[in-house]
Amino acid sequence: MSDFLNAEQLEGLDAYWRASNYLAVGQIYLKDNPLLKLPLSLEHIKPRLLGHWGTTPGLNLIYTHLNRLIKQHDLNMIFIAGPGHGGPAVVAQTYLEGTYTEFCPSVECNSNGLVRLFRQFSWPYGISSHVSAQIPGSIHEGGELGYSLAHAYGAAFDNPELIVACVIGDGEAETGTLAASWHSNKFLNPVRDGAVLPILHLNGYKIANPTVLSRISEDELSALLYGYGYDPYFVEGDDPMQVHQALAQTLDTMVVKIRGIQLDARRSSRSAPPERPLWPMLVLRTPKGWTGPKFVDGHRVEGTWRAHQVPLADFQQPAHLCQLEEWLNSYRPDELFDADGALLPEIAALAPTGHRRMSANPNANGGVLLRALDLPRFTDYAVPFEVPGSQRAEATRVMGTYLRDVMKNNLSASNFRLFGPDETASNRLDAVYEVSAKAWMEPLEPDDLNLAADGRVMEILSEQVCEGWLEGYLLTGRHGLLSCYEAFIHIVDSMVNQHAKWLKTAAEVPWRKPVASLNYLLTSHVWRQDHNGFSHQDPGFIDLVANKKSDVVRIYLPPDANCLLSVTDHCLRSRNYINVIVAGKQPEWQWLDIDAAIRHCQTGIGRWSWACRDDGDPDVVMACAGDVPTLETLAAVTLLREYVPDLRVRVVNVVDLMVLQSSFQHPHGLPDRTFDELFTCDKPVIFAFHGYPALIHRLIYKRTNHENFHVRGFNEEGATTTPFDMAVLNNLDRYQLALDVIERVPRLHDQVQSARSRYWSTMEKHKLYLIENGQDMPEVLNWQWTPVAARN
Amino acid sequence: MSDFLNAEQLEGLDAYWRASNYLAVGQIYLKDNPLLKLPLSLEHIKPRLLGHWGTTPGLNLIYTHLNRLIKQHDLNMIFIAGPGHGGPAVVAQTYLEGTYTEFCPSVECNSNGLVRLFRQFSWPYGISSHVSAQIPGSIHEGGELGYSLAHAYGAAFDNPELIVACVIGDGEAETGTLAASWHSNKFLNPVRDGAVLPILHLNGYKIANPTVLSRISEDELSALLYGYGYDPYFVEGDDPMQVHQALAQTLDTMVVKIRGIQLDARRSSRSAPPERPLWPMLVLRTPKGWTGPKFVDGHRVEGTWRAHQVPLADFQQPAHLCQLEEWLNSYRPDELFDADGALLPEIAALAPTGHRRMSANPNANGGVLLRALDLPRFTDYAVPFEVPGSQRAEATRVMGTYLRDVMKNNLSASNFRLFGPDETASNRLDAVYEVSAKAWMEPLEPDDLNLAADGRVMEILSEQVCEGWLEGYLLTGRHGLLSCYEAFIHIVDSMVNQHAKWLKTAAEVPWRKPVASLNYLLTSHVWRQDHNGFSHQDPGFIDLVANKKSDVVRIYLPPDANCLLSVTDHCLRSRNYINVIVAGKQPEWQWLDIDAAIRHCQTGIGRWSWACRDDGDPDVVMACAGDVPTLETLAAVTLLREYVPDLRVRVVNVVDLMVLQSSFQHPHGLPDRTFDELFTCDKPVIFAFHGYPALIHRLIYKRTNHENFHVRGFNEEGATTTPFDMAVLNNLDRYQLALDVIERVPRLHDQVQSARSRYWSTMEKHKLYLIENGQDMPEVLNWQWTPVAARN
């Protein structure tokens, strides 16, 4: 056995570990008698045994050793617990550090506090069994698996002094996101970013199976990790003292190596761009449920899948009660806590203090570090024009010029990055490259463009890794935006769910400070993926988001570039939301000058009086949300002027989808009176919508006039075709909308038949032209808005 | 240069490759003049240039060489094209093999056919730019990236004679699913399964970036692949003849190795279970857009990201037109096609024939191989009881006994597998282990249970890999079911979208035969994840599914075990659907005996007359969908009997969610008259729903009585708490439902105040009890249904 630690250090570490394990077992099992002052009896045991013992001793071992390392090297470190349900360990650690009590004073550092600590765990109105927003020091929920390493890298970006210790469970390591996240090291710059210290914890089992990585040969495993670009260090064993020595020494070596890498890179960074170093990582192989019961009812438990959750249960069997008491006593609590239940001062002294405690590190409560972005005046980027519909622009390209200057203004603060899966340029945000390249640590070749070690645009072809990076970046107090093809953002549905849950929970935790919102730009959207075909056509992400708590989500559908600017500015200033912006990248007609756009976006909805001739008493309301539906609606308005010159049409455009809900359902919801004023109480409403029509119906079902809403949107009809044909396939096109109006306005009853014939002959012409020419009819391609005043 | 191929072979291969590249470029650019009989002019060029050249020559190269290999070794092989937008290559290959013409006779093997072939590509009402269901030989859509390797393994399972060649793009390789899929080899048994031949194609670039795997050192790359458990062979170069030689020789070596592995394993399988072999794989490094324009407008194109899509555009520049003509002529079409445009017979003879052609392999049109499952009588597994609500059962455990015998009856056919991310036992389907273990090729340890090389239960901790395996398995003509925690099925949202799109498209392709449905069991659902907390609580997957085409999706919410049996049997018999079954695993009261269950599930909805006292004229309808909502509804009914003895309550239970939609929206939709009979035209309906309430509102918004529907469901209020408290938090509990009824039945107006007081005092009692005892009140825990007849 190495003698890296002297006897006192060794004993101290082990005592601290035992204390944390004791507290973890206590949380899982006990509701009273926390220090075993009385013989353990049934009444001390919780009625429902919840929690996961299996991963706990390993997490405690690592945390305890990291504490030593922090003190030894004065490290700025946070802890990410990837393994599922690691709550008992991390809560125990935050309690031992005193942080838990600082944040929740009722959980005192004495036996009363211990009772509270134990009872609250996995108890109604208590805390959950995995690390969550409720737990100090956490930026990562250990509920759904797979996101720890991406979160860790997100936290490390632009945090040069930080080391993010990231424990990866060997079950978690089988997930897609985790498997892809290893390559994040190709985007981490040792000069300006912090370090990630991955700790792959091989305890061998998932719920019911061995794990893949624990059963492949060490030869393959070590090749795999080297192939990922790491220098793996292995520590393994089941003898605590031997493992303590090996682990302490190895961690020490790794920290020295990390520091060395950083020093070298930072020293030489003035002469040459840094190269990707071979970062160290740890593989720790210890038994699942280590120090727990070795056998229960004749079955081996420690070191097997049986240790995954609650290794001892059914306390009607007296033997089990004895076994639990023995187990708890095996940690020698009387050597750890004083008679009042306070941790002995010499053990407590082993933890770091103040902000060096991982549970009190401000990076893990990012809101306290958050600095508002220095935002340029978005109005400076406006598309100028005199008359609505007289000018075309690519909305996201305009947004790109604004983002370029957001990037520029905040370069020195190093707190803004743009994320996207290989699509920043395709999404036409490439103006940002004038200010910052894409991060890239691999060798460059002559034709490479916009790649640099200090780039702040983050591109890897994994929506999941991008999302994980951004979440980690935001939760540590920075800002960002993810742009993505609309259809493929579904790849992160589950991650968005979890982030929404995190935000909801964090908002209920008084000491958590607000963080910057998670901002999405969804472009290359369903209506303009005609060339890429059906697989690229899906507007359903907003349905997912609309299911989340109304105090967390916002959905914006700016109809043109100036509205997109206004919305983007708003989203970058907002806190604690998930903001989804859907906007196209193709050249499209522009509708609102910047002043009108600001007013429109502030209200979130508006009557477009310049497009209307309703004089307060419309025959029909034509509503639209989304850029293409807006275009088709306005084109339908011009058709209707021709077909039914005296028709009174009102045009209403919706930017902020949540205004449609009742005000008691969503804070942005319009009051019923305003809604009724806009949409009338009894007139037909033809609503052209960007997404699935059902979303509009569910948002408005409480509204007075909802019976008269007729919604057109995406009906899951896609193909490789033309832009206009996409609208035709889904009955969202101008001809259909005009027909919808005629069919639904009672006084036009006798025009319906001829309108239908006209519609069908137009459709025939459209289809023939399309098949013959491979593009849309001239009257569609060259359509332009005619202002109301100018007609006749 | 090696002389593995003689001059004639070499020339033949190269000619075939040139022919396929010529046809690919033709598809991207030309709408006429397919053989360049006339000087190329603008009128021959398509108006919109769509398609992706970059990946094309590599795919063609591989396909051409695999053809040689198939003929040489008489292989049964299919081809999966992972790289995005590989359509031009694969379509060209299927045309050269004659298969395209066999399936679409109008695309003849002459110059008329060539015009059709070229025009239809990325043309309205033509075919898409990526490999899709429209393309013979395909089981994998190259639209969204990441699923090729999982699909390949799914196809190989239980297909001992098949080799699945799977080209993985280096962009695709960055995605989560792909990164996790490499480890699929830990589940592939060389005795009973086929082989997967992964071909990692490093062409160096994604849309706009270099790829990670193309820029790491060969040392790291080769370690990575070895770490994944493969024996990588490297072929690289940019000289066609040299690459032909190296590739042909290497593929030959690999096939010999695959055959050797299989022979060894199969020979010795009688004496010992097989061990996981080190499967060979290929790394092919060739330039992106190889053989295309080297420079365009002074920029290097071949071998850079500029070759990704259309390397030449803007044909207003005459130089570009010349360059395209030169490019096309560089393939020497006159040496490939005769004057009529038919491929020269000596070149055509290089392709395999009949079913050996990868485009005509029946495994890639799985429906033609599909054999119906031999299903046991599900009624034999019924939970017997006399009276509704007199017996508890764990629904999924009962289903497990049925699935065990499904597994058993089809063992010899080897066409059924059960998939799940480490949760089969947790989801209580473990009876299947009596018949088949979990597949596992790694070393075993003494405490391992239910693991074996020939296991047919597929568990890896990645929902994405499970989903990909199952899709591949189904599309090659087999059957399966995926069980998953309800919340985490969102991880595969995007994969499900793509599979739904595949099914919709495939149904429109006349030669595609129906395949078995994609079946999900979602259990460990939102209402019974109280112990696992908020992160595990999400019922939103059914919202995603409900957005898909109605001819593709089915959603079932069986209220008890017998209904679950009936639904499962139905789903396993169905074809071409996505079936989602949501059912709990906890012990719950049972409501319908098996005969009643069959009738109920056939209709999909029913009045539960045994629970009602409405006599055809109810005061209120209490509707429910889902097991927990059903329980709470029936408990509310018993409360109401006490509170308002003369109230006429009708109970309606919904199993098949799609019956709620109008019959013109979904084939299962109830006719309006039936709907009105069940739900009345004007009475209040209190609907207790498993998922988000909005889903019910959107399904019923066309129904007469929809204004009177008051829906309770999941409101995104979750916590670590008790089962009943989950209902309380979301206002779905029995007390709330009873109050809802009293509030909404007009004649009970003067009871509302006292009902509210009663409700609030009950809630207070509930909460106090909960916090004190950590479990639900005895009246909830011990609640039992009292039959109507027995009351008073």
C-alpha cells in the first residue's frame, strides 16, 4: 500500500467518508433515533423505503477526496453527480460542510437537525432522491441520465479558474448524450476555459444489469478513453484504506497535471494558439453499495445489482432490523458526532471553507454571478422601408448582425456564446464570424474558415451536446442562444423537459438566484424545408414547450426581421425562462418598420390596421402566427380584395403565442375583453398558424369566440417540393385561406360555389406548373403586397 | 500499388463507379440532355439545384465495391446509408441494378428513363434528396442523422446469414445515438445473429465544419474504435485506382474474417456459449466530393466543406456551364451507356442479380418476409374476479406472463424480441425471463441473473439505441415491443417522428409491404413516480404521438390488467402503426373481467353501467382515461353517493384515446351520434385524464358538448411525495373530482359552499397526515369500491 497519506490524514479521510455514508443510510432508512441512542426499532424506520444506496458510497468517497484536494491545492471546484438518485450522498456532504444548514436553518447541526435531515429525504414536501435544484452546489439533476458531462463542459467554458469534477455513472455512460459528450474536449481551450475532471465510476451495475463499460476489458476501456482524447488513470479496489491511498495520490497527480496543462498553455498562448492537450481523467472501480450489507437473506448484495436501491427491506423480519443497526454502527457514529449530534470539529475541519466548499461555490448558483449582457440597440439593425411589403429581407441574417454585436460587446466579459449543430452559417447567423470564430482545438487545414481555439460559436453535430453545454453555461451564470433546424430540435425534447423542471423547482428555492433564459432560435423551419423533404418538416417542438408551466415558457413567432430583432433583444434580457423563437431564414417580405415592430412585440398581438378595411366591424378576422402564415394571409387578403371588393377583413397577427391563453392560464394571456375586441365575439376567424392547428384550439378553448375559429396549419403533409406547395399540401395557402373566408362569411353564401370552382382550377394550374417547371407559378413567386390606400 | 484486382476487374469497378457518379451528378443538375448528346446549355439545367454531392462519390464507391464482394462471396447483404442526403448515390445504384426500373417501370433503362430519373430527383412529386422509403433496398432514412448503426444492428439480429453494411458519416458519428450505438456489438451473437459491417466514411466535413473524427490523430481514432470493440481496417487515398485496389482487398479480408468468426462460433456453440468476437470494421478516408470540381471560382472545392451540397451553381456564368459539362464528361459516359442510354451489358454484369442485389434484398422490404406471431390466447392470462373492484393486480406483471408465452411460442421462429433500457424487470415484465434471458455477450459473474448470449430481451441504458434496434428489427420483417418509463420515452421523440414519417411514406409506396407495428409500453408512469420525483413525471409523449398522421398512430390507456391484455394482443397483431400503451405496474383495483375487457377494448370506449346510476338520463358524466384517473373517478363516485345520494352519475371510460376525435379526423373516431349518446349534448362532463388536459380539449373540440367538458389531468405539478398526493397536487384526486361535479351540476347549486368547505378540510387533513406519516391516509390506502347493488 502506498503511504501517500500519513496515518492521521488517512484516518481523517476515512472518518469523513464514514460520516457521509452514515448520514446517507440514515436518510434512506430513519425517521427518528438518528444517532442510535436507543436500540433500533420499527418505529424509527420510514414507512416507505426510498432512495438508492448503490451509488452512494462511491459518490461520498469521491466528494470526500475532492475536499482534501481542494484544501491541499486551494481549488475552485464544483461537483456534478451524474449517477442517478445520488441524493443521499450529496445531501450528506452539503450537510457536513454546513452549507445545508446555512440555507435551511431548521436542519440544524445537532440531533434535531439530523432527524429533519433524515425525514425530509424522499418524504412528501421534503426533497427528492436525486440531486436537484433544492440541493446547494448542484447544477445538474440526477433524475434522467446522460447529461452530466455536457453540463460539466458548459460550466467550464469561460471559467478559467474552475475545475468541474464530473462523476459519470457507468449506467449513464451508455446513453447517447453522454457517449457523444466525451468529445467536448475538442472544444475546450486550456487558456480561457476551466478544466473538466471526468470521473468514470465503474460500480458495475445499472438497475438490473451489469454495465457495458464495467465488463469490457481494461485494455478496451483504456483504448476507448484514450480514443476520446483523455489520459485515463485507474484506481480500483475494495479495501478502503488501500483505495484511499491510491485515490488521494492519483487525484493529486491529476490536479498537478491539469495545472501544468493550463500553465503551459497560458504561458505560451501569446506566441501560438494552444493545442488540445491530453486531459487526465479518472476511472474508479469500487463495489456497488460498498460498505453496505454484504449478504441479505443469503444473497450477495454488496458489489452486485442487488445493492442498487434499498439493500435491506421488509423490517418485519427482526434479522433485517439487526442488520441495519449493525450496518449503521459499522460507521462508528460515536466517533463522528458528539452527544448532541454535531459533527466532531476535527472531522468538520477537513472540509474546505466558505466559497471553496463545493456546495457553496457560487458557480453552482449561477444567478449570483450573472451579469446582464451589454446589448447593442437592436433598433440600429432594423430593416428600413417606407411601406409594408415593399422590401424583402432574410430575418435570421438580420438577427445575425445584431448577434454579431452582442458577441462583440460582451467579448471582454466572456459571458456569451452561440450554440448550434453545424448550422450557424446555414441558419444565416454567420455575421457573428466577423467577431468570433467557431471553437475548434483540432489541427487546422488550409481551407478551414472561421475556426479558432478562442472561438465563441459552439458547433458539434449533436443537438444534445449543444443543449447540455448551453444549460451548463447558463446555470453557471452566463448567457447563450441555440439555433437549430426546427424539425431536429425534437432530439432534445427530453432535455428541455428536464431543464423546465429545473427552472420551476429552482424558482421555489429562495436562495437560488435567477439565471439567464434558455433561448432557442428555430429556423430552417417546416415551411421552408421543401427542398429537404418530409424528414426535415416538423413544427411540434412548440407543442412540447406549451405543455410546460406557464411561468417558465415563452413562444415567439415574429412575422418579419424587425419583429425578430425586438423579440431577440427581449429574450436576451429575460431570466429563468425557456424562450422559443421561430423565424425563417429565406428572403421574405417585411411588414413592420422598427417602431411598429417594437409596439407589436410588446403587446404580443395586434390588429394590422394598414392591412385591414374593417372599420371596427369586420365580416371576418384573418389571424396569423408565423412568417409564412403571415405571408399567405396577406396574400389571401389581396385575393379577397379582388374576389369580394366590399368584404371587411380584419388582420390580426400574433407574435407571442401565449397571449392566446386566458390570463389565468398564462401571465401573458390577454384579458378576455381585449381578446374579444380583437377577435370579435361572433365573427368567423380564419387562423393561419405555423404549427399543428390543434395547438391554437387548445390555447383558445376558454375564449368566447372559440367556436368560430377555423385553424389552418401543418397537417403532417410533407414532401420534397416547393415552398408554396408546402402551404398547398397543408391547406395553408392563400387560395385556401381566401376560400375559407368566403365559405364562412354568411353573407357570401351565394359566392361559395364559384369560389370553390375558382379554387380548384387554380390548384390544378399550380400543380401542373409545378411538375412541369419544378418551381412555383410566377404569380406566387412575384406576388407583392399592394397597400390598401393604393388600390383602385 | 497492390495488384489484388487484375486490370479487367479494376477497369470494371471503376467504370461502374463512374457510371454511378455520372447518374448522381445528372440527378442533381440535369432535367434534360441526359447523355450530353447536345452541347450542355442552360435549358438542360434544373431551375433549383438541390442535392448533396459531397457524400455521393464515397457512397457510390462503397456500394460498387460491395457489389463485387457480394458476387465474389455470394453474400446476403443490405446497405444502410447513414450520411445525410445520400439519395443521388443510392438511387443511381438501384437504377444501375435494374431494380429501380422494376419497381417504377416508367423510369426505363434508356435515355427517356434517364430523363425521368434525373428530373424526379428533388423535384415536386418526385423523390427526396435522401434515401427514403421510396428507394428500393432502404430501411433507413438519411434525413435526420444518427440512427444508421442502431438500425443496422436491429436488422442483423436473428438474421444469421445477413451482413448489414452500414456506412456511417463522420458528421453523423458526432450524434448521441450513433456514439452510443457502437456498443451494440456487446449484444450481437455470432451464432444466431448476422453481422454488421460498419464503414466509417471520413470525408472530413459536415455542412460547414471539419468533423471531429476526421481530425483526431489516427492513433486516437484507432484506439477509439478498438475501445468500442472493433478491429478497424483503414483504407485511404485520393487516387482512384490505388483506392480501388486497397478497398477491394481490405473488404475481402474483412468478409473472410466475418465468415471465420461466424463459422468458429457456430461450430463451437454446442460446447460453450460464444464469446464476443472482435468484429472487423472499415475506416475509409477519401475526399469529400471526390471526382467533382477541384476548384470553382478560385476556391478549392473537392476535399473541402465547399463540396458538401452543390459545388457548382449560378449557371448564368458560362464558365460554370462548361465546368459542369467537363465534370460530367470526365466520367466518359459514352464508354458507359449505349446510344439509347442503356448501361453497357458488360458493366451491368458486374452487379449481383436477383435478390442478391442490395436494392432487391427482401430484408430491406421486411413486409415480404413478415410472418404473423404465434400468439397465445390472451384470455388465458386474465385476472379472474367476480365483482369489479374486488381484486388488485399489477397490470404489467400480468402482461408479462402473456409476453412470456408470446416469446415462448415464437422462439423457434426467432422473430420476436422485447426491448427496454434496463427496465424490463422494474416494469414487472420479468416473467419473460422464464423463457428467455437478456442478450449479453460480455463475461458473466456469479451473481448475474437472466443474462445469456442467446437472450431475446434487449437492454442497454439508452432509449435511443433500443428504439433504433427495434426499428431496424421491425423494418426487416420481425416483431417487438419496447417498454420504457413514461417520462423518459421523450428521449426518442425525434426518432418516433422519423419512424412515423417513414410509415406514412412507405404506405404510399405500392411495393412496400406492411411491417409489424412499433409498440410501446409506457409504464412507471407519471402518477406512480411519486417516489422518484418530478424528473420522472411527464405524460407528454402521447401529445407528440397525437400530432402524427391519424392513419399511423394509436394510443391506448387500458384501465386495468385485463384491458391491457386485450390491447397488447391487438397491438401485436397490427401492422404499420405506432401503438402507444400506457399502463401502470403497481397493484391496483381491477374493474373488468376478461369478457367485459374484450368488449370494452373493441369499442375503445364504454359506459360502465355497473358503476352508474344514471338510467339513461345522467346529471353528470364522469369520464376517465388511464388507470389512475379511473381509480380516482370511481372513488369520487363512491364519495358522491354519500354526499348526494340521488345524483345520477354516468361513468364513461376511454381505452382508445383516438375515439374522442371526430371520425373524419381519425379512423377510430366515434360517429358524432354515438359520442353525443355517451357524453350527452348538454350535461357537464368531468373528465379525469392521464396526461395534460389540453390533449382532451383538442381531441374533442369538434364535438357537440365540448363546452361542458371540464378536464383534470397532469398540470406539471410534481414532487417526491405519495401516489395519492400526486393526484392532489394536480387536482385529479377523488375529492376534487367530486367537488367538480357538485360545482357543475346546476341543481346542486346550494350545496356548493358546504362541498367546498368539506373539500378544504379534507385537503388539510390529507396534507397533515402525509407530512406526519410519509404515506397516504388510511381512507385512501384502504379505499375499496362498493358495488352499486350492494349499497344501502
